Amino acid sequence: MNLRCIAIDDEPFALEILADDLRKIPYLTLVKASTNPLEVFDMLKKESIDLLLVDIQMPSLTGIQLIKSLAESPMVIFTTAFEQYALQSYDLNVVDYLLKPIAFDRLLKATNKANELFSLRQKGKEQSVVAEKSQNFCFIHAEYKEIKLMFDDILYVEGLKDYVKVYTTKSPVKPILTRLNLKAMEAKLFSHEFCRIHNSYIVNLSKITHFQKIKVIIANREIPIGNKYLEAFEEKYRS
């Protein structure tokens, strides 16, 4: 599995050179190269990103400020022309700190380190999933306590930026509100009963009373189906 990465640098020429070098590395997939650090927030909501390569000195938002503002950060490699941020960057547990101009062999060494770390994490996740698949519940934090959610009680989940609403059979009108994004909640719902059908919705397939091409009905609530999710949803639902 390739590492999916984003490169951020406010200098277009430096960004172009970095992007070209990243495309030469076979285990990397460059999803986006951008001069605007603010684009990262939307990208992380829409895409699965494993690695950020971020410049530090940028006018709208520094690389350090960017990483500190992320609730859940991918692996990070800082790219900068300034040495003085090195100590501060390691407090953020970054993979590496590269000084410009960045030689290709030095970039390769940094991304190799990230790839090794990614492989170790993937093995850990696989072992965790095997251990947890016998479970029929998950835990979430809400209302200053940890709540045990039985999968069979969940009707659907609605994403709201950095929060999700979990609608259940016990409370179909008043949802449980928890500080997670939809991607993190989807990872908790590893059961085959659940399916992402929209940028903002995950549904319990067993709770669907009927569906049309553009929506499903659960507990008398119409939930839209996004075009890009339709084919995968129909295949999973019919099986």
C-alpha cells in the first residue's frame, strides 16, 4: 500500500521541485501539492492522507501552527530554509526535518523512515482489527463520560466538521454528540453492517427500511446518497 502524501510550500518553484522528487519515489502517491496551507484542513476531511511535507515559514499559517491545529495529524516531515525551528519541531514528534535546498537522497532517507513507520502502524492496525472483530460495540466520549455503543443500537451517524451525531434506536431524535470527525468514527464501525453513503453520513445497513437512487430511509428519516458512494453502497447492501 502506497503512502498518500500532501506537499505544502508557499514558494511555487520550491514546491514544484519537491513535488517532482516525490513522484519519483515508488511507494509514495502525491495526492496534492499546494501553496496554501489552509487547503490541508479540507483535504484531510475528504482524503485518507498518511504523510504531510510542510514548509515552516509561510505567511498565512506557519507549518508549526498548522500541525498544532490538527486534532489528528498524519506523519509530518518539515521542509524549511531555517535551522532554528528544529528543536520545536521534534516536540511535535515529526518524522524528519529537512533543510532547503533538499537533496534527493536526503528526501529519500526521510520518506524511507516514514514508510517504515507506516508499515509498522499498518501491522499493528491489522492485529488490532483481528482482535476486535469479535466485538459488537465501540466506545465514544460524550457528555464528559465514555459511552459504550452497541452496534445494533446505532441507526446512522452524521458528520459535522469536528463533531459527529450518533442516532440510536434508544434515542432516534436526540443524538449523542461526540468530538470526532466522520473518518475517525468510520474506523470504529468496522462491522460489515455499516456503510459510508455520503460525505456526511454513515448508516447501519440493517436499519434501512427502503432506498432509492438518491436516498435511504432509516427511522422515517431521509438520508441522501452521494453519487461517488452509490455503487459501493448498492453492492454492499445487496450482499
